Amino acid sequence: MAHAPVSFDQLVERYRPELLAYLARLLGDAHDAEDACQDALLRAYRAFGRLRPGSNARAWLYKIATRTAFNALKGRQRAAARTADVDMDTLPARSDSLDQREELRAIARAVEALPPKQRAALMLRQFHGMSYAEIAATLECSQDAARANVYQAIKRLREALSE
């Protein structure tokens, strides 16, 4: 049974909120994420006619969003100290305990310090529930490389947080 073609507007309505959340985690800044999301959706709109019927539109959108985020990360040569300004609302839990807030800041700094591909792979796996095949399609790498990026990201986080 063939599915009716999906319009670009339907794709945007369905995936924009999760793309925006992904970009916010990846870039560490809500305003940068909003800009990157708009840019990614504009690029996707321009390329929508080339999307083959039956393609994984979600992975395709994530691939475009990831490329856009990587370009934004390359373009901004800010100090790692900027992470101290992390918006606490974007972190998993808000706490009034100073120790817990410091711990969350340390986690945010450790995530921000990850290489972009490792950070993206980790976010796609942990927050967006993507399979290694979907991560591979998004990051344009093999499934083994996707798995290795997630593994290395977790390993680096453990090392950074045990210090």
C-alpha cells in the first residue's frame, strides 16, 4: 500500500520541534539553534524536490540540520568558557541545590568540549532515540563509525566528569 506524498509543510510541522531541541543541545545556545534550524529548513526546502519518495525524511532533515550546525560551530571560534552561560532550562533537570547546578554545568561543559561529530552522535542516540543506521545516515558515515562516535563521546564524558 503506497503512502500519500508528504508535503514540505507537513515535514516541518512534524519534525521542527525535535530538530530545534537537537540543535539547541548540539550548539548549546537557544538563539544559535533557532538560527541554525531556520537555515536548515531553508536548505531542506530548496532540496525538497530531490528527496526520493520512500526516503527517510527524518534522517534527511537531521543530516541537513547537522551539517548546518557543524558549519555554525566552525564559524564561531568562541572560548570554551562560554559554556558557563548554559541556559539551565535546557538541561535535563533543574535543581535549587548549588552542588547539583554545578554538576549540571560541568556536564554541559564536558558535552560542549566533545568534537562535533561525537556530540551529534551522542545527542541523536540519547535524546532522539535514533538507531545507529539513522545516525550513520545523518552524519554520513558507516554504522560502525556512528557506534564508535557514541562510544567515544560517552568515554570522554566519563573521563571529563571523573576528574
